[in-house]
Amino acid sequence: MKWEVVIGLEVHTQLSTCSKIFSGSSTAFGAAPNTQASAVDIALPGVLPVMNRAAVEKAICFGLAVDAHINRTSVFARKNYFYPDLPKGYQISQFELPIVEGGHINIVVGDTVKTVQLTRAHLEEDAGKSLHEDFQGMTGIDLNRAGTPLLEIVSEPDMRSAAEAVAYARALYTLVTWLGMCDGNMQEGSFRVDANVSVRPLGQAELGTRREIKNLNSFRFLEQAINYEIQWQIDLLEDGGRVQQATVLFDPDSGETRVMRTKEDAHDYRYFPDPDLLPLVITEADIDAVRATLPELPAAMAVRFAETYGVSAYDAGLLTQSLALAQYFEAAVALCPQGKLLANWVNGELAARLNREDRALAACSLSAARLAGLVARIADGTLSSKLAKQVFDALWDSDLDADAIIERDGLKQVSDSGAIEKLVDEAIAANPKAVEEFRAGKEKALNALAGQVMKASKGKANPAQVQDILRQRLQ
Amino acid sequence: MTYTLKQLSDALASRQVSSREITTAYLERIAALNPTLNAFITVDPDRALAEADAADMARAAGSAGALTGIPLAHKDVFVTEGMLTTCGSKILNNFVGPYDAHVVSQCRRAGLVLVGKTNMDEFAMGSSNENSAYGAVKNPWDLRAIPGGSSGGSAAAVAARLVPVATGTDTGGSIRQPASHCGITGIKPTYGKVSRYGMVAYASSLDQGGPMAQTAEDCALMLNVMAGFDGRDSTCLDHGDEDYTRDLNTPLKGVKIGLPKEFFTAGLDAEVAAILQAAIAQFRTLGAELVEVSLPKTELSIPAYYVIAPAEASSNLSRYDGVRYGHRAADYKDLNDMYERSRAEGFGAEVKRRILVGTYVLSHGYYDAYYLQAQKIRRLIAQDFEAAFTQCDFILGPVAPTAAFNLGEKTNDPVQMYLSDIYTLAVNLAGLPAMSLPAGFTQQGRPVGMQLIGRYFAEAQLLGAAHQFQQVTDWHTRAPVLTPLN
């Protein structure tokens, strides 16, 4: 039987506000346990929550960026359950009326563009952390994270493969970091993904029973976990089994998912509107104020790059993976208006180098201006692409600019036809066999001769010119 | 010791007496009579005298306010920095707060001297003060009687003149009913007038703090200190500063007082009804016009309240889990066992009952039938009042169907206990201001109060009407005769 995979994602993005969603405590990561937990965060008797305006603005910002509906009135509800790192015994979240409804995000998988619809995005507070390792026979509670603002972004079950799910998660990641609403630090839990996965016979309208994989904090784990889960469900169904609705965890060491709880022991969260918080009312003026601060979005910027700088759609997509990269490209192209060539270097050599050294663009010493200096010398024929790579390496390791390196290392391409003619003549004289072959119609022989000329010039001869002069001489 | 806040304020201002002298006198009275009444859970004489000295110094320095140096007690529901706050519960028997409730800091700023914390029904759940983990409070007028609840400790303390003024909270009548049973004056302001920050939550959408004192004038002076905007409570109203004494001398001529026919039925004790009729006659003499009004949904306020309040309470009390503070069971097998034992040991029967009811009405499949339905009734009740207030300026009625009943009389019948809240609950559901003031005594000598309900934000007018009444009556001046235990 052919199976169809159905995936929807719930993504918890930590909003990068200075203070918590309902208290004035700092949200900075990594402080000593419980040093950023105020009376409100540890839920002392008598304390009350007060909404952080910045968190609301970031949620509005997201809603506008995905073309969603911003609810003018939304309601905070209490989600009741007991857990030691949940100090109030309930989480303040949004249930029936979230701040953002609908919206969509485009993803690219292979050559196709696909639109993933969003269900909703709602504001809520994060819980604290239970520390099981450090205390023998006991559990430590760190409430520094308790009350950190989250925007939970829920997609429709629109994805049909792990690759699509990863593409969606990456597109969402790009967007939320681009908007500056989330720092994107996945190791610190700023962007956590829950994946709802089900399979059904191809052509069946009704959805299969889903299992939810909780708390995936890397794109690699997301892909591995979904692929494992898909295969597990298909194997079960093909063996005549039935999928039970469950919440599962992914173990990166074994590469498997295991059941955390089934539907039977699911909580009854007893949601009800939080009487401590009035409904959240958003005015047109609030929305307009956020709209005015909205940056150019990645999709729009990609289109502009293609139109303005002649960059391919594919390259434009890569250049707008992050705001930092896009800004780098724009800074370089302003100095050297060779969009296509620049894009090749940014997406090719620069990206490869950063990736190899596992370095962020911000931590790289090769400025946009210095890269532009290099590309300008390629464009004007000073450097062959081979020499250009050599100059790139030198740029990476020093703080000189391209011209200084070319000067220092004598790497200037020789385009003086007199000098090249001399080398060509020498090559023809020294390789009668190749000359013979070329004249007999063997085109490849010309390359061998050109190679000899290049070698003799120590790589500095202009390769196009070498080819031209060889042909002239041999005809 | 029957001095009112106003008299003490004047005496301090004219330097006839010092705060240390006043405070010492009240502390002595507390030491003598509290063993009989059990009105206080905590008394801190050292701290009180230190604050009194500070008040005297402030006065000497010319920086004293109207209430600087006057002793005060807070209901043990208000968190006080460095002083035990139990909320009448065993589960908080070791909780010393690291911060002051808004009301507490307002009183401190005004220079009032905190002598201690008063007894109350556990988590403010109760109408008789018998639900306190620290023992029942006795009614100073009759030691066999309940003082009312849940602010029974505050009411008894003021009635017995252990303090000139105390704070209370009112979720379903918890200021008005004990005020009535103890023969003092108390006001529950419009919901949102007094910040709930630091007031341990019972039912957040209903809880409201207010003053309890001998007279309406004293309540007005205290409300000037307690009320006002506080950004830490999102439900607190930014209504500007107002002087709640401004209408004290406004005559009642032409004022229309509504008498809801549903309040004066067979359910009302005949003696209480007679006392109210006399009070109504008094208001007529003062120039007020009496009109009959109707509050048809009055009876529904009991089921609506006993769904909404427990629902909110079940969630509000989840934080008492033994993890971070408060009582934790000594032995437990695992996490769930720790929760179960800590809460089973820490909470009393009535609190457990309301947590169970609240959990039930919020659970999947019952939410619509109970919680949502109750919210609809709540809106209808508010509309009842809106309609009534098109015909009158105030509503006058009983506070409770009877005078204070005897200790132990209703402890085995919670439903009977709930039914005695019939006249007070609707006010909280609607969020209106209302007060209780002394109207007379039963033949047995137990006080009976009457209730005045006003439009939203009509505290000053309510206090004015009560003050006018107190100018021509002396019920509020009477004090019980108490002899210290030996």
C-alpha cells in the first residue's frame, strides 16, 4: 500500500524581551539558579501577573509578517496541572481566543514552492526547569526560565514529508530571527519544535491517528525523529496494528521515539479565563505602530535581489536565509555592482568556509567591503577564478584588502597579449605532437597546450586570452 | 478605649496623647482579651511599639499624616514583610512573606502602626470563622456566638476595641457579614478600587479589600489610605485619587433608597426584619424617599457564586504544593504522594470541599454546564442591579437572614451555611460597592447590621448616607462588656 505522511508542527519561540511576560525579572540565559525569579515568578501567595507590552508587540509583528489576522481582543487562560517547575500550578496561556489566527509561510522543497497554512499563534509563559542530575535522590528546581514569554506557532497539517517539515521549520526560524522577535538560540531552547505525525493510505481523506513528538531542538533531530516515526507507524499499520494517540520523545542516541504518555493518561487542563488578567485589547494604532517598524521580509527581499541585482531565484533564497547574510550581501553589492558574481562568492566560497569552520557570519573577519574588493578584481579581469580563490584564502587569514594581496603576491593576471603570444609560441614549439593532434581535429589537444601556457605563466595568464591566441596561431 | 479613628487622629494631632501611649493601651487590651476571643493569629508588640515611636518622631518632625500613629490590624490574608501570613491555614503556618501587600504598604506609608494579624476562615472561605486552622473566633457580644466570617477576627477585634480599625476582604460578604454580626461598620468597595496585590487570592474576580471600623467616617478615612491605582494588579482601576470623606455631610433629603422585595421575604428572621424597618423609618425621617425595587435573580446568586468562587479557588490554591514554601508532609513516597499528603494535611475540610467542587465544574464535559452557565447568571445579576438603580440611588437590605448563630450550629451542614450568604453574594458577582452598618440588637443582645448597596464607584455617597444615619443613631457607639480571663 502507498502511504501518505501528514505532519503539522507546533513551534515554541522564546520572545527576546528584556523582562518576563508577567513580571519584571530578567530573561537573560545562564544566570545562577533562581537568581532571576521574583515573587511573581515563584508564585508567592498574593502576587499577580502584569502583561509585558513588548511580548504583545512581538506577537503582532509575527502576525503581520505571516499575513495573519490579529485578534483585537484575545484572552489569557489558565492551563491547570501540577508539576514542580510550574510554580502556580497553572500555566498562563491563550486557549479559545489567541492573539494571532491564520497566516501562511512559503517553503521551498527541491524546485517547488509550497504554502504552509498557519492555524494560530498564541502568547504564553514558559515553565522553569527540573534538574535531576545534580542532586542525589532529589530534584532541583530552577525558576529562572519560569515566565519567559513564548509565542507558540501552530501550523495546519500541511506537510507531507520530513523534508517539508524541516523546510517549514527553517523558514519559520529565518522569519522569527529576521524579525528580531527570537534570538534563535536552539541550544538554549529559544526555538523548540513539537511534530504531530500521522500516516494514512494515499487517497484517504480522513487523517490517521497522530503521535506528537515533543521538544525537538535541532533541525537534524526533527528530520531524524519524523523519519523514524513515519517508518514506525507504517510498519505497525502494515503488520495489522493500530496507532494509539500518544505523546512521544525522541532519543537522539538511539534515533528512536518512545512513548511518554498516551491519551488515557492525558491531563484535563481545566482551561478557564484567567481572572487576574483582563482581555488583551489591541487597537488599530497598536498594529500600525508595529507595522511601521516591520523590516523588509525575507521573501520580498529575495524578489528584490533577483530583480535589482540579477541574482538567480535560488541564490536570492540563500542570501535571505538570515538578515545578517542579506545585509552582508547588500553592503558588498553597493561597493561592487556585480550581483551574480558576488552571490556566487557569498553562497559558495564564503558559506563553505563558514560552514567548515563552524563560524557565524558575525564572527568572521572577512568584511563585505573586502569581499567586494576581491570580486571587483575578478570582474575587471585582474584575477582569474583560480587566483581569486588564492586571494580569498589570503583575505580570510589576514586583514589586508584584495589589492594589497595581489600586489604583495604578484598575482595580477597577465593580459598583455605580447607576453602571452611569446608563451604561446614557446608552447607550440615545444609540443609538436599536440599541435598535430589539434590540427587533425582533436579539440582536446588545445586544452593541453593552454595548460602548458598557464603553467609557464604561473597561472597568471588570462585563460580566455590564452585560448584565443592559441587558436589564432594554429589556424 | 471606645475612641474612633477620628478621635484618635484629633488627639494625636493636638498632642494630647502619643502613639506609644495609644499603642501600649491597645496592646494591653489585646493581651487581656485575645485569649478569650482568639481574634488574632499574630501579635507583635515589639514591632508595634517601634512603629509607634517612629510615628511619634514623624509627628515631632512635622511629617505626620491624619492617621500616623494609629494602631491597626491586618486580616491575615494580606502579606506582610517579615511577619507571618497564614491565611488561616495550616498550609501557610510557616510563611513569612518577603514583601508587603499594596494595602499593607499604603497603611505603612500613612504611618499606621501594625499591631498584628487577625484570625479568619481558612483562605477566606467561610461565614462563621470556624474554618480557621487557628481555632474559631468568639463573638465579643456573646462568646457562644460566631463573629461571622471570613473577616471574623478583624470584626471581633474592632468590636472588642482591641484595635480602632482593621482591614478585611470580601469575596461573598466577608467584610459585611462579620461587621453586621459584631456591630461595627465595614465597606466592600467597587471591585478594582483596592489593589489585590499581596492579598492572598481566594476567588480573584470577586475578592476585594476594605476597612472595618466603628463608624462610616472611620471607614472613609481608611479607604483614603487603602484605595487607589496600583499597576501591579491588572484588575485595579485607575479612577484618580478621591476623598472618600467628601460626602459625609451631604444631607439625605430627596435621596431615593430602594428596598428589594426579594430581600424582605419569609426567609428573613422576624427580629432582623423589625430592626431593619426601624432603620428604614430613620432614613425616612432623614428625608430619604423609600421605593420598592426588584432583584429577581437574587436566589440564583448562591449557585452562581458557589460555582465561580470554587472554580477560581481550585486554581488559585494549586500553588500550595509543598514545593517552594508552606507546609510539606514529613514522609512521602514520590512526587504525587508529596503533593497529596502535603495538601491533605495542610488544607481544612471546607477548603478541600471547594477545591473539589471547583475542579469538578471546570473539568472537561462540565465546564459549559456549570462554569459558563454561572458566568451568564453573573451577567444577569449585574443587569438586575442596573435596572434597580434606574429607580433609586441606594439599595437597603439585610446583611444576613439572622443575627449571629451559635458556634457549632451549622458546621455539619455546609449548604445551610452557604444559604446564609443570600443577601451578600450578588454584590460581589456584580462588582458593586456595599457596606454594613449597625442597625440594632436582638433581644438576646446580638448585633444586627443593615446593608447599603451603591452604584459603581459610589463609595463616598454610601459612606455619606451611613454617616448621616450614624449622626442620629447610637448603635455604632455601643461596645460589648468583656472581662479578661484570669
